[in-house]
Amino acid sequence: MKTVLMVAEKPSLAASIAKILSGGSSTSRKGRSNPVHEYDTTFRGEKVNMKMTSVCGHVMSLDFNSKYNNWDAVDPLELFTATTVQKESMPKLNIVQHLQSEGKTISYLVLWLDCDREGENICFEVIDAIKEVNRLRDDQIFRAKFSAITDVDIKKAFNTLGKPNENESLAVDARQNLDLRLGCAFTRFQTKYFQGKYGDLDSTLISYGPCQTPTLGFCVERHDIIQTFTPEPYWVIEICISAENFEVPLTYSRGRIFDQQCGHILLLLLKQHNEAVVQSVKYSTQKKQRPQAMNTVEMLRFASSGLGMGPQQTMQVAERLYISGYISYPRTETNSYPPNFDLMGTLATQKSNSHWGDFVRRLISTGITSPRKGSDHGDHPPITPMRAASEAELGSDGWRIFSLVCQNFIASLSPDCTYEKVDITFMIGDEEFTCTGSKVLDPGFTAVQHWQKMEDSLPPVQFVKGARYRTKEPRLTQKATTPPGYLTESELITLMEKHGIGTDASIPVHINNICVRNFVTIASGRRLIPNTLGILLVHGYQRIDPDLVKPSMRSEIEKQFDLIADGKANFDIVLAHAVSTFQAKYKYFVENTEYMDQLFELSFTKLSETGKSLSKCGLCTRYMKLISQKPMRLHCKNCEATYKLPQGGSIKLYQGNVCPLDQFELVVYNAGGKSFILCPYCYNFPEIEDMGNNSGCNKCPHPTCLNAAPQTSVTSCQTCDEGDLVLDPNSGPAWRMSCNELKCTCVVKIFTGAVRVAVSPDNDCDTCGTSILTVEFNPEKTPFKEGVSKIMGCVICHVELSPLVELSRQQFKRRRRGRGRGGKGRGRGGRKPRTKDEALDQYFV
């Protein structure tokens, strides 16, 4: 029997599709990384074994060759011509091995990746991975096109399989390549240059992005308008009439008066008359249009302005709803329903909803209104609900986005809101005044989209032509023009869409980036207020090369990438032209950075005048200053050198000890109960080949230094499966071991109250291979039997030491060769040691 492998974008998606296609009869097993769902079926007229699995987003990512990843050794200009390589996006998950293991003997491949350009790109990443072990022909590879996780959509996609689109995938490759090169080049240069000169930038990464920077530019442009705005005084004439015991205010047809003397003359003329005569009364029926079908940008706008949810959060929630089958695919530019879309069937799914079910039932009985025509971009249908749901099922955020989608869909099929408008014209002498009002005749779609609801505002009196009413004393009131407010997220999204900045999928990412980089702050009402750093960056680009921040630059490049996607342009030619353009701009920017630097000097403090003295420099023996603002770093004024430090914690001096390699004073980094010692110079420029960049002393293989790995490493960490558990010599009397991988949070408490704990060099446990520790307590407070105060032994096997260690099977679940000391867990004397599980079994008994 032949085998077919189907691949979806996420594990939950694979499970849903397999359940639908198998009718719930599939069986599941664990693959190398993601689950595999299997069942027997018919494919292309023959019986096959169907396997359904998934990736986790992109299988591969583009990066530079490893020699270009050292910021200090590589000129950023080289990145425009540097060799790039494809690397596995999440190597810990072993997705490539998983795909190759499942695809080695298959006869057909069916790709169920998301139906957009990124999904098309992932298709070819999957194909390339499998073709390394299985030379599938093109006629053995198929592409499923779907927009919702429903029985109808999935089965229809399975019965109408097509082919993956290589041109769309190449367009993504071109964009990734360009963004990597110019983003890394500009970001590296800016970050090193400005962080090496100023101490209070308060940003760990001064990044540049061809979409991110124009996005920031929109925010700064509005800020500049506000800051340079000069209020202009103007005057308005306010007057009321008395009608049937009501005071009705009138609006002057001339509007604002910007000449005060003219205003006084008009006021005097009006005071000569004490009656207002009704000149005309016009009634008209008006309509407020129902919304169009919802696309991604509209969803993001509504969520931000109406729900107070940021674009990034909105997309995350919407994707969860899509994967769970509650809404259709949330990434689409189309806002027009296709001709064959089952509007009534989709509407009927909402009949039982307690909030809008009554409205839906009435709409079905009276008949739906034809949807407004929109734009069909040929990607996905608009975002619509796929089934009923309740707030209890979805949670607060999920329910809010689901409600937004449902209400827009129902409203798009509802009648327009109809209202009666009245326009009344009055004459006071020779001057014209007006009064308007409205009354809702049929709420239409606003009955379900409550925030669009109109209120009746008819005048309290029914005016007729020729009627006369007494006027109140007119007044001339002075006012002043006001600047616009800061951009809201909703307004920013509109600008980005208008100028072609980003895609429906990437717009939330770009907005999030300018916030997390501290270029912009989100204020109340989700208004975006640029910070000093963001303002100066944009003003600097405008001084040096305005194209770097103009939205037109990116939109022009996107048009070229569109030509690749449409098969109308060559990938290599388009990419080479785009890269060479930005390479020239980068050179010009570097040559003229002084113009941006002049702005920074006025707002930020130089490194030499920032921070407090902490540790001695090993080169000049003078004190370096600790810069505590983001990014935290050490600066030597005498050497004019800056040394980066690990972020997110605190730094203090370590007992005045120095590094034996370079004589720099050691410091202690502490974050979240985990600390380690480091040499500022070695952390930035490791002097021992096996140490690696950004490493503390607990990863240094120096053979004699008391703080290095050979003297502190105890055993392998099984929480992260990469580092070693090392003794923290700075932790007593609350002694602990922690993983020497910075990102790992594993911490093990040991021997609380001991006066001394030390690792015995080159002395391993014969049973499990863990380092032998020397533990010493105060004789009067010793927990050992018979008053013994000092014991040497293994933290796992020793009968008196092991109960004093807070071990868990998760932290010590299997034996692995360690690092720093040349291999933990090897045992000695040729004996085959027991695994740690075996040793723990004896201990836990």
C-alpha cells in the first residue's frame, strides 16, 4: 500500500484536518517532533495509508554564514555581499529530521500550509527537506487551498488539489534576503555607534527596518505637526431663538471668523434685529451604509479603536480562533464575498446566539441584503464566523474578537441604517443661520453593530417656513485652533495600508517593534507617542537621506517583489538591484552620520559622563563606569572602550577578584534568583577558543581559575539539555547550583546553611559520574550524623548529602556528557556507570 504524507502549518491544525478527512477514525502517534495522525483511505483511485503531521511555522530561516555573526569583527558593509545560508528555524524541535523520517518512503506529498505567500514559502521548505531523502517528482506533490477549518472547506480542498506556486515563494525569499541584509547592516552600525557614545538611550537595539522605520516615520510626522502647531485665534457668533418654551441654538453659516474687527461689525448688525425668520425647511431620507466584508486590516482597526486590543494581540487571538475552527483564515486582503460563498449557511450558524440570535432569525426570515462590492485580491475570502460559540468557550479576548467578526459579518448582510434628516434655514436680517437634526427610521445594521448606533437629534420644535421667533442676545466668543492628536493605532494601520507598508500579516509586527524598541510609547486611547530616541532617528534620516524613512521606498520595492510573484520578473535581477540600491544608501549614511550625531548630542548624555564607577579595566587599571540604562554595559573612559553585559538583571563587583587571563575585575550578574560571575573582557572577546561569545566564568574551560567551569561544574542540566549545572560560589549560605546557559532558568537549592561548598576537581562519583562536592557545616549546626561537620560525596548518591539537595527527576532525568570539565557522567576506571535515573531510583526509594 502506498503512503501519502500531508503536512500542515501547526500541530493543532494537523489534528483538526486529520479528524475531518478521516471522519474521526485516525489514530495518533508521537513523531520525532510533532504528532502523526494515520488512517487508510483512497487517493487518486488507489488505497493508501494517509499520514498527517505538521511543522511549526517556517522550517528554515535565512542567516549569514557564521563568520559574519560577530558584530565586532565584521564591517556591516560586508553584509550586503555576505554569504547567506538556510538554517533550521527551531533546531531543538528537529522539524527537518521529523519530515525526513516521515517522508523517506512516501509516494505522495500533500501540503496544507496557510494559503498566502508565507505559506507558499513554507511549502517549498518542506519539499526541499523531504527531497533530501526522497526524490519525489513534481507530479507527486500537491497543494491544498483552504480558508477555514470546516468539513466543507477541508473536504473541498482535498478534492481539488493543485500545485504549490514557486514564484510566490521566490518573492518571499527575495524580501527575506533584502530585509536581512539592510536591516542587519543598519542596525549593527547604529547600535554600536550610538551605544558606544551615549549612556541614556534606553534601548537595547537601535534597529532599522525597511517597513519598521517608515512606520515610525508616520508617528514622528504627526508629533512634529503637533509640536510646530501655532494656535490661531478665531471668533464665532453664538445665538439662540426662543420657540415654544425651548431655547434652540443656531449655527452661523459663515462659520469661523478670523478677523476680530469683522466679527464685532457682524455682531452689531445682528443686534439690530430681534427676530429670526424661517427661510426654508427641508426633509430628506438619508442612509448610513452597512460595512463591507471584513479583511485583516479592518479587523485590526476595529480591535484597536473599539476593543483597545493591540494588533499583535489581535492577530494571536484571531489565529487561535481560526485553528479551533471558530472563524475563517484571519489573514486576507479581500473584502468582497466570492459569488459562490454560502452566506445563508454561514449566517444560520449564529441563530442560537443569545446576543444577536434574534436579529439573525429576523434577517433570515425577511431576507438578507446584497453585500457591498469590495476588492477581491485573490487570496482568501473575508473573515467570517464558521460556527456558534459562547464566551465560556473562548475566554474574554477570544470572545471579543469572535463577536467583532460575527457582528461585522451579520451587519454586512443587513439593511443600511435609514434616517430622516431635517435642514432648517433662518434669516436674521441679511445673515443666514441653520439648524439641523435627524431621526432614525430603521436602525438596520446598527442594531447588531451597537457602536454604530445613531441617536435622534431632531429640534424640539416643528418649524414651518415663514415662522418668526424671538432671538436671544448674540455673543461673540473667542476660540483658537487646536492641533490634531497623536496617531492612534487604528490611524497608523490605515496609513500603512494606504502606502503599502507591510502586509496584512506583518503590520502588527512592525507596530510592535517600534514599541518594544522604545521608539514609541502607547498612551491612553492607544495613541502612539514617539520617544526622544524615535524622534531623533527619524529626524536624522531626514537630514541624511529622506528615502530611508519615506514610505514610498518600501512600496516601490514591494511592487518589484510582486512582479516576481506574478512570474513577470527574474528573482536574481530584482534582488540584486534592490540590494545594490540600499548598499549605496548605507555607504552614504555612514559617511554622513555626523548629521544624526549632532541631534543625539543635544538630547543624550555622553558615556564618559554617565554611570557610576564599578570595576577596574584590565588594560589601564582605571575604574570603568557601569551604565545601568538599557542596554546595561561597562565603559572605560580612558581606553574609550565599551563592554556589553547580560541584560535584565543587576551587576555588582565580585570581591575584587580579577581574571587570570586579562586582569579585568570580575563582576556578578544576578537575575531572578540566578547569578554567575563574569569577566567583562572575556564576555565580549573570549580568549579561549572553546569558551564561546557572551559566556560567564561558569563556561570558561580555564584549568586553574577557581571560578571557571572545571572548578564549579557538577553535572549536566537536563532542563535545557545544553548546559551544565554549576555551583554558584557567590550564593552561600543559601547555596545553589544553576545552569550555565543564560536562557535556562534551572536553579537547584543545596546545603542551605553550609559554611563552605566546593567542587573537588577531577573527582567524579564512581556510580553516576557526577562531580564530588566537599560540604562543610558549623560543628554546632551540622545536619550530619554523629556530629560530623565535613563530608565529601555525590549530590545524588551520598546517603547524607542527597537529602539536602532539592532534586527532581525533570532536572536529572537522564545521563549526558557534560561540557566544561571534559565530560560529566563518564564514571572512572572503565566501569560502566549507572544512569542518573537508576541512581535517583535508589535515592527516591
